[in-house]
Amino acid sequence: MIDPKRIDLPDFLVTWYGAPSRSATPLPDSCDWLPDPLKEWHTLTSRWEKRLTFTTTMIPPERIRIAEDGKAIFMVDATGDWRWCIDPDDPDGVFDAERYEPWGRNPEQLTEFLVHNTVREVVYGAAARVRALAVPEETLTEILAPMVEVAFGAWEWPAPGYRIFMGGAALAETVKADSGPGWDVEVVASEFDRLSYLEGISGVRWRR
């Protein structure tokens, strides 16, 4: 497995989004209380004008506020139904929950969590993307042969049990099929010709 700590986020962003187009935007002094990994993520990603998140929204750091329960939400999903927060008394931790549910501790520390979310968002924002449903186990093994799983912590959102793989110029996300046997799989790259090897795998109906 790939250790998430080995993923260099600046290099990763350049690989998938190209070179940054502007200088980093300094955070205002009002953000000094935020954990360093979160400040560093916002400062780094401010160098790209391109959209970097697609299924989640990062709350602008100057708008993050501590609620009555002592937590501060820093990210929400696209529908606003799932939320992620930090606790100033536990700056390395991440907590998450569906709306109206109690907070639970995420299995990842904040630094790894931010890498995890950044990598996963590429699956939904890459220029070249194909999807197949209910792929048999043996066929999935063939699809993922050029890749290695990333040892990210298990999230409950968006679906328990999904996994992320990286290799060469491709990324893949897999999750158990909603109904019946097999796996639903998304494979992405910066260009469709980098996914050409998938055409030689029989029995798979790819959708763009």
C-alpha cells in the first residue's frame, strides 16, 4: 500500500491541475487560531485558480467559527448533509457527522485527512473519467493491476468501504456495488489516451 505521508501534495496538484497560476494568498491574522495543516492547505491551494473540490466544499478560513459545542466546521459535502469539523482543544483531530447526528472522530489525523480529500476530489474533477458498474472481482483485479492502493483511513462518507488506488497517470476509486455482487469503479486520468489499456479488458461496459 501507498503511505499517504509519501504523497507530496504540491507535486500531486501540479500533476493533475498543472503549474500554479498565481502567488499564494496569505491568510488574515484572524485565522491564526486554525490548525497549521488547515492553514497550509488553504495557502497552498490558493495558488490555483482552477476548481479543486467537486463533492465537498471547504469553508473559507476567515469564515470558520467555533460553535457552542466547541467544534468548528471547516468542510461540508455538496448537499450540506455531511459536515467535518476541528476542535481547538484537539488540533490534530477531525470529527464528522451527518446533520443532526453526534460528532464522531474520523480515523485520520488532519494532515492525512486533507491529503485524502484532495486526492479523492480528483476522481470527480479529472479531465478524463470512465465508470463501470458491478464489475466482477477478477475483472477489478485486472483493471487495478497498474495501481497500488493508498492506505487512507476508512470514511463513512460517501459510502463505507470505498478504496482509492494510484498508479502511473491514473487514479481509481472502488466501492461495493449498490445491489448484487461486484464493484462499482471509477478510473480517471488527465487525458483519455492514458486510459486506453482499459479497452483491452473484456466484459466491462465503460461509461463516460
